[in-house]
Amino acid sequence: MPRLSGKLVRHARRVSPFLPPLLPANRDINRALLELKWIKEELPRRSWVSAVNRRLELEPLQYILGSQPFGDLSIICRNGVLIPRWETEEWCTKLGNLLSEKEFTSLDIVDACTGSGCVPILLGHKLVTKSASTKICGFDVSVEAITLAQDNLTLYKSSHMDSSCEVSFQRGDITDLSLVPKLHIQNITLVTANPPYIPLQDYRKSVLRNGVERSVRLHEPELALIGSTEPYQQLIKNLVIPSGAEGFVFEVGYFNQIQTVCQSLDENWVVGYMNDSANRVRCAVGWKLNTDFEILARLCDKVLLK
């Protein structure tokens, strides 16, 4: 990545002595000013120097501030657990809005690779007016993730005492062949997931080569990032099929992952995909024929033919 010009650094120093340390992560005065604004608004003055110095080391701002907006919610962020992204927020919001339109016979959702717990909590928030029988369970193989998800749930409940959805978190591993009997929810109707999906070769590339930002490689957990098509095969084989689920939404980063999902299911399933607002492929969406979850077709930009 090109070095910062002396002119840019001098200009930043004239604006604020706190600004130059924010330039390596932002490469732009306006973006750095926005981050400085958030630091000053959300942290006490005594923490400002520490915050900009941490940012100088390319630590993600969400870890420094301790939170990230996600839909109508604020999600606690801590080192060791993946930071919620706008792409995840976007599809989760669309899914929650869609599900809230329909009265389901049963709506028991499992979220795999739940990380901070942002997806179950936002879905629960969106479905607050649904039947009290609605249940959502998130699981993750990471102890740090489940601890953070529980903390986020506690924070949510402290300000939303009227929530009628039952949300819970537990440890679980999508590679576990006997995963389903261990889950808190047994009559699963819908599965969501944001599994690790970045192939190792792309993870190692620079952002200029369509790879991963250096701050992500330095500070966010590889466990939640590096994957390929295998996690989707495991989700289908170890969770969707044995649970008898009738629909799913999986975040993806590559079209071949959608193809893998489609090829892993029989003729009783329909698979489509959803693009994000940047027009990048973002979710594999599937539903069983002749079930309530045919409504998921409304999320899709295109349905695949087997």
C-alpha cells in the first residue's frame, strides 16, 4: 500500500494532534475525522490517546469503541470474536422483516457459527410480536464467541423486557456428526449461518488484490474467517438434513459456495441466491417445496435450476 504523503500528515496534524495516528487505517482525512468524532463521542477524554494509538496499530475501531450498530441494536464487540458486518446486518434485516409478515405453524430457528450473537438477537427483535412459541438458538465452536453472545443477549434483555421470543446460545460444532440432538431446539424449521468462507489463498492476499484488509488479518479470529465450500457441506449434512429443517439462509462470499449448497440437496429443495446492496453475491437461500418457507423465494435475486 502506498506510503502516506508528508503533506497529508502535516495537514492532519494542523487539524488535530489526534488525527495523524488514524491515517494509516483510513488513508483519507475525512474518514479519519469521522473516526475521531466517534472516538470523542463514545469514549471518555482520558481514553482518546490510547484509542488513536490502538488504531495506529490497525486494531478495528469496533474493538476500541466496544460496540457496533446492527439494525436497531448495539452489539458488544471484543477481541477474539468476529465483528458484525453491514452485509450480515442487511440480509438479517430483510429476513426478519419477511418472517414477521407471516404466521408460521412453527418458527424455531437455529443460527450456526453465531459469533457475537447478532443474528439471533436481531431476528428475535424483529419477531417480537410473533407467537411466544418462537424460539431461536445460536451456537458456535468458540467459547469466546458464546460468552460474548450471552453478554449481548443480557444487554438486549435489559432494555427489551417485553420480548416474546426465546433466544439462547450454546457451544456447538458444524463438523459434529451428532450435532442436532445436542441443540437446545429439536424441532428446527429454519437454519441461518454466517460460516467461515474465505479461502486461505484469498485470506493471504492484500486488499488491493481482492483479499482481506490487514487489520482483519492482524486482529480478527481466523477461525471465523478461513473456509471454502466445506462449511456449507457440513451445514447441510450435519444440520439441515438431520434436523428436518424446511428452510435456510447462509451467508456466502463466492458463487461456487452457492453451487455447493445446491448440489448437496435433493429434488425436494429449491435453492436461490441473494445479492447485497453492493451487487455482490451474499446469501444461499433454500426451502423445501410445499412448505411455509417457500416465502424465502422473495429474498432471492435468482433461483437456480438443478
